[in-house]
Amino acid sequence: MASLTAVVAAPAWAGDVVALREDLPLLRRIYETLHPGLYRYQTPQAWAEACDHLAADLRRPADVAQQYLALSRLAGRVKCGHTYANFFNQSKAIRRRVIEPANKLPFHFLWLGDRMVVTENPLGVEGIKRGSEILTIDGVPVSRIRRALLPYMRADGNNDAKRYALMNVQGVDRIETFDVFYPLLFPSERPVFALGLSGRQVPVEKIGQAVREKMMAAGNDETVPDYWTLTWPKPGIALLTMPGWALYDVTWDWKARLDAMFEEMAAQGARGLIVDIRENEGGFDCGHEIIARLIDTPLPLDADYERRVRFRTTPADLNPYLDTWDRSFERLGEGAEDLGDGFFRLKDDEEGVAVISPKGPRFRGKVVVLSSAQNSSATFQFISLVKRHGLARVYGQPTGGNQRGINGGAFFFVRLPNSGLEIDLPLIGTFPKTPRPDEGLAPDVFVEPSLADIASGRDAVLERVIADLG
């Protein structure tokens, strides 16, 4: 989610300074006043101690990259998938220092437990191929690297599946999470990495952010309608692939695109539908439009959850630091019910949708949704709805997100005046009406790719679904 405008002056940092320390009182007040999930997974005392420890640490000189790392670790303590120092919302100056340098691995990879496995080598780096297992980077075991990155990964609660998924580099995201945090935690001025593979050492040249973006996998440009595709892997079986629902700045009509796809399915007499959202964190509630084609009667939304905020209106003196695309968020809690414990419960129709209404053409065939740990926001909620109401079977791996509820819906982009850093602030917390486990959603059919699957380019999850649909 990208910010529209900057609302504070340029940062004061230059060289080795600790401007973030001067921002901490403001950051604490904003989060303690407005964040709905600040104490969902930690006590107020634990949060205060973390802030005090950070202030003490920042007495020593730290450049902007180190300050970014420190802010990210503090954000990680909140255990909220929408609370982080958003890569896309940092200033150009900070992006040049933190995100753009040539300090990135020149291939795509994913993690199978503690094993780092190459999935693609778009640049044709010598000595690296699909299925290669990286054992060490500059002499450091990759298992140690994985553990070191964990506290900086954004995810909901103690569902670490999403944290580990964010460490994959698959050519899906313009800015890869691993690319940002690995060089900050394991800095090196050398222009090459020394990779340890089984029985051999392979030197590989580092790449910068511009090259990484050119390596993005085909089909991951959300600005074009072909971002979503409808294909037919088998007669009568439709495959709807949706890499993302974060369509905030696109000009194409995504609802019309879905209308056309379901019309094509009806015309082709599809008897099975596979919805592939494995790389999709969320964004808009596009899943509502899919569900509308799977129901005959209106479907109530989130009957088992309620939405809360921490404020009626934001304090006027904080507003200059709260960037957003919709200033009405400053009055989000007006008219909400005061729960008496620092929360205000929003009305069911606060966001304009209390139920999903049926919409044609109705799809009456079998439906399967492909899941992964990336599903942590709107896609988590979509999977929750189809599972709860028996609208589809779910294949793949457990989701990200958390059954105890997530935070999102509306956002401020907090711009800290001294360091110039930005950190996202979700405003609406969903809370279950009855106790729920601190975990994501399990698939109906668990399927995980093996090292052999990766080496051969085989999609084991999709193949299993196609076989089961017949």
C-alpha cells in the first residue's frame, strides 16, 4: 500500500546520528493511542520495556540503515502483519541507503525448513541451477541466517509460517523482504557472495534493486488486466490465478475482469474451478466477488468477529505525522460503541458491506482454493469464509494471518520527523467473540513441494488438485 504524500519535513540525519531516539516518544504516543492490536500479543509493560531498551541502544551512533533495522525489530514485537517500516513508503533518500544497494543474491529461492533451495536462475549465474541447495553464505550457515531474520519479519501472532514465507525470494514482490534485512544483519562490502554448496564454493556477483525488479517473474505486474489469468489445465477445469489483490493504484476494472472470467466459465461449462492465491497476501476484498458466485442466499460477514478501534477521533497534534489516502480515517471511531476498555466497536456496515449478496452467473461446480503462508490479510479472510461455509476445499500449506484476529482495514503511514523513517499503522482490529487458537488456517488437504519437485519445476499442489477433480 503506497503513500500519497509526505507531510513532514526532510529528515535531520546525516552521517552517523541517532535521530530515531528523538522520534521514540512520538512513536510511542501514536501507537499507544491508536494501534488496535498493540497489546494483543504483549503486555503494556513488555512494550514499554522494549521501547526503553531501544532508546538506551540508540545512545550510540547509528546510521539510517541501522535505525531502520532497530525500528523494524520494535515493530516485530507487535506481532502484526500490517505493522512494519513499509519498504514502499520510505523516502527516496532512505531507499537509496537501505533498499537499492547492490547487496542481493542474484537468483530466486525458497526455504524448505532450514534448507535454502534455488528455484530459478534468471541471470544464468554460473554454478547455480534450479534445485541447488545453498548451505552457507560468506561462511555463515543458512540456518543461522534464517533464525537471525525471524524477529524482523511481519506476521500475526505466533504464526511463524508467514515469517518464514517472507524470507523466500520468488520474483513476485518488487521489493523482497530477505533482500532488505539480510544485508543489514550480515553486512559486507565485498562485491561478491561466497556461497557454499555441497562439496564446493561458488562466488556470485551481488545485484542491486533495479536488477532484482527486472528479474520479476512474468505475470506479476498488477497494473495490467492480465495480472489475473484464467486458463484451462484440463477440459472442464478452470484455473483462476490471482497473484495479488493490492490493486490500489490500478486503472483496470477488476470487478469487470472477474465478471468476464465467470461468464467464460459458464460458456465453457466448467465443472471445476481452482483459485490459486498462493502468492497473494491480500489487499482489496476481491474474494467477496468470488464468493458471490458460489452462494444462493446472502452470506453474513464476520459473524464470529467484531471490529474495534482505539479512538473516536485522532488527536489534532498527531495528525501532521499521520499520512493517508483518506483523511476521514481521523474520525473513524465517531458513532462507534464505547466498550469501556479503551476500545470502540464499529458498526457492522462501517465499511459498506455487512453481507455478500449472490451474483450471477452462479458457479455450481467443485471449487478448490490453493493456500500458503502468504495468505495473511484479505486472502486469509477469504479462506476463512469459504472453509467456514463449506464453499470450497483448500489445498496446500497452512495460511499466514491468525485466528485470533488481524489488524488492517484502514491505515495511517506514520512519518517520523527526525529520522525520516515511516512505519505503517493499521487502525481496525478484528477480534473473535469466542477464544480462538494462536495460529493460521489449516488446509483440507496438505501438500508441500519436495526438493525433487523444485528441481524438476513440478507444481505438486496443482497436480494433486487436478488429479482429485478428475
